[in-house]
Amino acid sequence: MEMDFERCYRAVDSRDQRFDGWFYTGVTSTGIYCRPSCPATTPKRQNVRFFPSAAAAQGAGLRACRRCRPDAAPGSPEWDVRADLVGRAMRLIADGVVDRDGVPGLAARLGYTERHLHRMLHTEMGAGPLALARAQRAQTARILIETTDLGMAEVAFAAGFGSVRQFNDTVREVYASAPTELRTARSRPEAAAGAGTITLRLAYRPPLHAQALLDFLAVRALPGVDEVRDGTYRRGLRLPHGTGQVALTPADGYVAATLRLTDLRDLAPAVARCRRLLDLDADPTAVDATLAADPALAPAVAAEPGIRLPRAVDGFEMAVRAVIGQQISVTAAQKTLTRLLTAQNPVDHEVIATDTGASGQQLHDQRGDGGWYGGPGGLRGFLSAEEVLELPDLAFGMPVRRRETLRGLARAVADGAVDLAPGGDREEAVRRLLALPGIGPWTAKYLALRALGDPDVLLDTDLAVRRGATALGLPDTTLQAHAERWRPWRSYATIRLWRAA
């Protein structure tokens, strides 16, 4: 958004939480920066500066407010919407690319020089890639300090700092407190048991239609990978440094997340991927306002505000699901996917699958642990592209042409020819997908919608979308032309049409 002083100041004066994450309020008289909805007394105009990022506020010498905790605000919805260099860079920084590969690695992933990348980010975000990554490390460190009993040296390296001294200096600068003081002052809920277990709250902009998200994910759950049970979504994760499991429970104003990680350096990318999966950085007010302007969608928007766009924690996983799901039912696709998973890594515990109607398939562990699914191994991440390439022909259980399509896709992802990561170039990815034998427009557009997170995709040839359009009285034959009024949120309209079907 443009940093218009009057507009920003009005948002601060009204404590409008819809603007949390869009910008940050710096108060020069106190030396702190806040989120727009901070409950503190509205500062005087002459003492206020507005910043496009927390890193920019920190660069101006301000520390984070202890009352409103601006570092825990939802991210800007711009980074989900925008497909340009800055949007892609912000998604990759959130996924921890700078911590793992440095600025040269980030620039290489984006296909630009370091100098140009720094210039673009500084122009729009008020800070370069190192400062943006440093702000994220500080937030990760605070989460670890307040939600675990790790030693400070362990926290420092898990958060991505190169040394304990760098960790101490950054925490003091950002929070005006020593790390030990943050731990002493913490007021955390009862932590989940187990090494590598972290509990935290993922903020979002209301409204959030949690049941729609859970319904969508439940119908597509895979044994041993993910499940929905008792209002909680659980899944296994494949992360840069290891594996993990997450339990996500929507609540009023936040999503409760419990993460189990084999390597705590994966905390930031795990959180970023969970937020992306549930579309927690979206601006539902803006989306619903556009869609409600169409009389055909207005009743559905009024009845179910805050419908989100379920994305993905793993772009390749979504690609395999899409290819297998072409021209067959969801149930048939689940059976084929389960066979594929079992062939690579047989499930070592018995599972009962029960049909729960509207909530889809739920999986219950016969061991009855009441929490995480599955015995010793628990939930696991989906197959990698390399693992799919190693599977024998009999593991696929599908026609030869589709099997070869999957292998061609896996080869393209493994070689880097197709980038389905959060920071991938959407238009280029779709173009390269369409060049692969066996992948048509529906599959490429579905992956743009879910794997790449494009908010403006209409699956106008999808049978369920057409059924939903008919149910809402929309013109089936001219749906694409009618949908122009839904831009730039046609992906959200697609989700609503699926629900109407």
C-alpha cells in the first residue's frame, strides 16, 4: 500500500486491526514501533513515522512494542498477491532462503543481481534483504525464548544467527531487553511435551471461515501424511534441514500451532508454510467486498465471510496430487496416492479410515494416543521428486501415459526446470508446466492457484466449478467473461463455487 500519512494515521487512531502487517507505526518520542491496532494512546502526529516493514523501523533505531508485539502481526497480503520481484523475494525470505543460502543464493533464485535486488527491496520495504532476514531471525528467537527451555546458545543457532554475540546484540536492539529478561518476563501457555516441540499462535485478519478450510483439507487427506480430527488439522512436513509435524487448530483471532521439528532451524520456514497453507496473511475484507459486489455471489459471501484459499506446504506434492486427480474423482485419486506413498514407505501401523460425510475422510490411530496420528514414525512429509523417480512401475497403479507424466514432472522439478516454491515465477512456471507431456491447462491453472498461490485463477473448465456456477444461477457458458468482475480474486471465487457445488 502507499504510505499515505493521513490514511495510516486514521487507521492508527481507530486501532484498525485490518491494517496490522500492512505498515508499522514508529513513535519517535518513545523510540518504539507498533502495529496499527496497538491499544496504547494514539501518539501525536508530530511524533509519528510510518514504515513499510519491521526491518525498516528497526533500521531507524526503534524497538518493538512490548504491548502489541508488532513482530507477531499477520504478514502483508501484498506478498501473496504480487508476482513481481519484491513479492517473490519476500516469500523466499520468509521461507528462510537468506539464512540458508545468503543474499547471493536469494538473488540467484530470483534471477537478478544482488545490487538490483537490494535496490528494489530498499525502495519498497525500506530495508535490504539482510535486514529483512535479520528481523525475521529476531522474531524466531523471541518465539524460541518464550516457548521453549532451550539454552540461549541453542536458541541463537536455531534462529539462524551466526554467533551468540550477534544474537544477543540483535535481541537487545530489537526488544530493548536481554534474551534472559525476555524469558523471565514470559507468560506462555503450558507447553506441549517432547523435545523439539514448540507451541505458538498464528495471527490472521478476521474473519476466518475455519470450517471451510478444515472441510477442504479433510476431503483430500492422505493416510500417513495429513488428517483432520476434532477441529484440528495435522500433517507431516518435509523441511530444509529435516522433517516435522504440525497440528493447527483455528481459534478466535488466531490459529494455535504445535510444531514438532527434528531441527529447530526449520522453525521459520515451517511457520511460513503453515501460514501459507491456511492463507493467514490474506485480507478477507478486500476479497469479500469485491465478490459481494456480484449479486450472484453476495448471498454466499454474507453467509460465509472469510473463505480462504487453501494453498500448499509443498509445491511438488500439490503437483503430484493434481496430475493424479486429472479426470478422476477425489476418492479414486486418494486411493492412487495412498498406493504411491505405501510403495515408497509402507505404513508400520494399522489405520482405520472412516467416512464422515461432509467432513470427508478422517483417520484414526488405533494406538489411541489421542493426539498425533500414527505410531513411532507419526505423520510424514510427502515424497520428494527424487523419491518418485526411484519408484518402480508397479508402484504407480495408473495408465502408462500418466505414470510417465508424473516422472517427467518429477524430473523437471528435481532438475530445477520447474520451480513450484513460494518464490517461483508464476507465469514462467505455468509456461514450463504446459510444455511437459500430459499436463494440460486445467492442471497448470490448478497448480498456479494452490502451489504458487495465485489469487486470480479461474478454473472455468472444472466440472465442479460449473456445477457451482449453475447452483448460484451464474451463466455456465459465459462464466469466464462474467468472472472478469471478480478480479483480482478469482481464485477465491473458485473456492466458493466448489463449495456451492
